Amino acid sequence: MGNAEIVLIVLVLLAVFTAAKGIRTVPQGQVWTVERFGRFTSLLQPGLNFIVPFMDQVGRRLNVQEVVLDIPEQSVITKDNASVAVDGIVYYRVMDPAKAAYAVQNLQQALTSLAMTNIRAVIGEMDLDATLSGREQINSSLLRILDGATEPWGVKVSRVELRKVEPPETLVRAMNLQMTAERERRASVMRAEGEKQALVLQAEGRQQSAMRDAEARERLAEAEAKATRLVADAAAGAGEAALRYFISDKYVRAFEALAGNPNSKLVVVPMEATALFGGISAALEMLKPPGAPGATPVAPRQPMPPPQPGPTAPSGGSPWTQG
């Protein structure tokens, strides 16, 4: 092999090596920095890129996708001196690769330390109950603080989430006892309120029932008064005969109800019933129109003679028992 061939082979190898040093392929989702003699000069975007061989070199390889950063668990003291175990996650994205590469030495370590410090600061200003029930408030406060603090680093913090906020086991047991007692108290209050409401409803029911009973009695009294007025008007128009008929009708109806009672085994007819029946018949005869078959004129009522003095019964007994 001659010298010319050796020189040609060396030149070809040098050209290949030079091309390899000057050609860079950047994967999607990454941005590389270019340094010339140790100084930042430009950025290499995803795809095929060319740099000056032997003068430029790749500096930092940065991921510009959204990154999930785990915040390790730590013990935090609340405002009321309660200890809770807290951990979380931070979502961030590199917006300015140059700043992210050269404004901070270790981006992930800086973000982790910053998040842990601000978690302690935010929770330290809250009591235990507010810490356990106010995760959204804590997340919002941490997001605002971290996003503002990382802006000089060319980083955008999009979300902060607390995954675990747990008090010690002894405090959990005490909280469970307190919750049970509170629930029992609420149940007792609800039962008392229910009983009170039931009593109120019963009282209102009795009041309405009494009012309706009073209204019914009032209407019944009005009906009785109306019936009495009608009877009085009828008696004034038809005379004493109509009044006797009305009284006899009431008597017969009462006697019919007494006789129709299934519990009645014996019905005693008073001695005055025969006279009453006679009065009813006379009243019916008087109500017949004049000239009707079977109608008899009604004689004027004669005054009853005064009772005659009879024999005086001996003091030893009844006159009906003497022989």
C-alpha cells in the first residue's frame, strides 16, 4: 500500500470523525445546550442538529416534558403542637432550558428542598383540624409559593398535591373517641328534637280536634236552635195539637230505639204510655182535614177537675195492703 493510499484513508477517517462530532440527533421531549469552550452558546431542538466540531460540545441534556417529582415524607408540627406525617408530589415543566441548566445547580434537588421547606411553613400556621380538612387550601398556597420561587430557574410549577397527612396513632385514637362522642351527642339532640316535635304535633292535633269538636257542637246547637224555632213556628201556626204531635213523635222514636236495642232483654212500658198513645191518636185525628172520612171534630179541652179528698190511709201502712 502506497503513501497516497494511506493518506486517503486517514483523510476519510478524519472526515467521518469530524462529521460525527458535528452532527447531533436530539430525541423528542428534550433540549440540549451547546457550549463553546465551556460557555453556553445555543440550544439544540429535537431532531437533526449540526455543531462546529472540536469547538462546540453538548452541555446539559434537559427534559422539557412535565415531570412528576416526589416529595419525601417528613414530620411537620402544626400550630397547636400536633405532629403529622406529610408527603406529596410536585408537577413541574422546564420552560427556559438555559435558565434551568445554568441558573440552578441541581434542579430536582432544589425543587424538593423548596417544597419540603414551604410545606412545613404552610402547615405550621394551621391547627390540626384545619390541616386535615384543608388540603385544597394547602395545595393552593404551596402552588403559589413554588411557582413564584422557581420562575428565575425557568421552571413552571403546574400542580402541587399532598398525598398523605397523617397524625400519630395515639392522636388518631383520641380523635376517633372524640368523633364517637360527638356523634352520640348529635344523635341525642336529634332524638330530643324528634320527641319535642312529636309532642308539638300531638298538642296541635289535640287543639285542632278540640276546635273541630267545638265547631261540631256549635253547629249542632245551631241546628237544634233552628229546629226549635221551626217547631215553635209550627206550634204557633197549628196550635196545641201540632205541638202534642211533635212531642208524641219524639217519644215514639225514643221508645222504638229502646225496644230495638239488642242488649235490652226487658222493656218496661210506663203507665203513662196508654195516655200518650191516646194523645197521639187524638193528634192524628185533629190533623185530618175537615170532612175527611173518619175525621172527628176536636172538642175544646176542658179544664181538669180538682182532685177530691179521699180516705186517709192509716199510719200503720199502705191503703192498698189493707184487707
